Amino acid sequence: MSTRAVLLFLALVASGALAQTLEALPSTANARHFRLSEDGLRPARFDVDLPKTQAPAAGFPTVVVVPGLACQAEDYTLLRRRLVQAGYAAATFEWEDNEDLDADDWDEHLAALTELLLAEARDAQSALGGAIDAGRLGIVGHSLGGSVAVLAA
């Protein structure tokens, strides 16, 4: 992607051209849960798990989890729980066409959704405002999700 295309993409994100929704999900004893969705023809989402403890001043270090082919966020419940218990936020990626074998397609949606996540984290009015440390953002993937994680990194 050219520098001009990246700047245009970032301008679109900043202008709100990518519609999104943020909804609270039922919380557990250890975590607060949210769903951040990319609206569109093939919507993508992050299921975001945050520790219930007060966020550090810069926000929680965050791990983006990219599931394998045809896997769902629910398949990574134990990993998500362990990350939260260790003091990390977990943002688990999922999209409608997660049976698509093209890692570039996945990466495109993951990039857009990551920008939305970071925009929410910068918005003091958002439930995610101040909760995500953009300087400590990691990624892990399983199977095809591992290939996507390499592309994203």
C-alpha cells in the first residue's frame, strides 16, 4: 500500500467514514466485555476483554488475538481469560467471512478494526477511552490467523 493510500485510509478513519458500533457485553467476575463492530457488507468485530481493575495511566497493554480459519472468538475463551488475569486487555478478531483463505482479506479488515479500536481508546467519552495502551499493542494468531498476525505486524 502506498503512503498516499495509507494517509487517505487514516483520513477516512479519522473522519468517521467507517461506521462502527460499540456495545457492552455481559461481564464476568474478572473482566469487562465489549464488542466493537465494523459496519459494512462484511462486518468485522473485536470482542474486547478488559481487566476489572483500574487501567494504568497509559491504558492496559493489549493483545490482539487472530483466530484460525473458521474459528470464533468463543473458541479462545481460556486464552482471553488468562490474558485478562495477567493484566492485559484482549481484542479477539472475528469477521463474517472468516472461512476466506486469503490472508490479505483478513489483514485488510483487521487493520481497519484496529484503527477503530485505537480511535475508541483515544475518545474520553468512549467506554474504551483510556483503556488501551496504543504503545503496547501485540498480536498473536492461530493457524491462518498466525499468517494474518505476521502480515499485520
